[in-house]
Amino acid sequence: MRIPLVCTLVFCIATIGQSQSLTSSPLLGKWVADIGRLPIPVEARPKSVTITFSEDDDGRLETSVEVVDASGSRMHAEGVTALDGTPAIATGNLEANASATTMPAENVLVMQLARDGVPASTRVYVVSDDEKSMVETSAYVGEDGQPVLRTNYFRRAD
């Protein structure tokens, strides 16, 4: 019983801080949310949500999010992060003004968001094996103080 636990801990410690190269990641590209599957009331749903992941000249992850709300107003948020968990500035986002990212696998991105030093949410993005769809799991604390998990579905747009 102890040997598997020790092996698991050693593996986790050994891989902390490792990041994958973005160049071959299926995460790169433009992703459009399946609005019909958003777990919020129909009247509160945005008209569209688009996330674009790209690589900058220094190998960092560029994230751009475009939301068109139900009234047609646009919100644009963006950030550039190293994949080593180093915090970086996020702009245009009501939820966060800082983010940190890591890629434990080529098709998995973990993103931590914070606002003014307070955790906002953790996002885990997983690209499907066929690279045509992506699932975002958002973990945060609800207004009632209880943990909340929300799943959003995206399809590749490019």
C-alpha cells in the first residue's frame, strides 16, 4: 500500500513545474463555446464566447477571450503566461487581473485566475483525442461559500 503512494508522490514532485511545448499542442487555435449547453439560464446566456490560444515569440501562451453578451455588448480579455505557473497580468476581465498556467500534458491546460490577490477560479481545458472539441471545467467558490464545478463545451473554429 505504501509503495504505490510513494511512487505517486515521487512522480508528482518530479513533474511539478514541467511544462509542455506549445508548438505541438492541440490546444492552439480558436475555440467557440456551445452556447446551447452552457449551464446557465437561457436569458442570461451570451450570444457567443470565443477563446483563442496561441504561442508568442518567447514560447509563452497567449490567451484571448471574446464574449458577446445577450445585449450584444462585447468584452475582450487577454493575457500572456509562461507555462511554469508564474503569475502574469490579465487585462479586460471582470473576474481576474492575474493568471498562471501550466500544461501537465500536451492536450491539457490548467489556468488559475485571481483578482487583486484573491483566488477567482481554476480552469482546466482538455482537448479531445480528435482535436475537434475541448471541455473547460471551471472550479470556484459560489456566493454561498460552497465549491462549484461548471463544465463548458467548445468546438474548434479553425
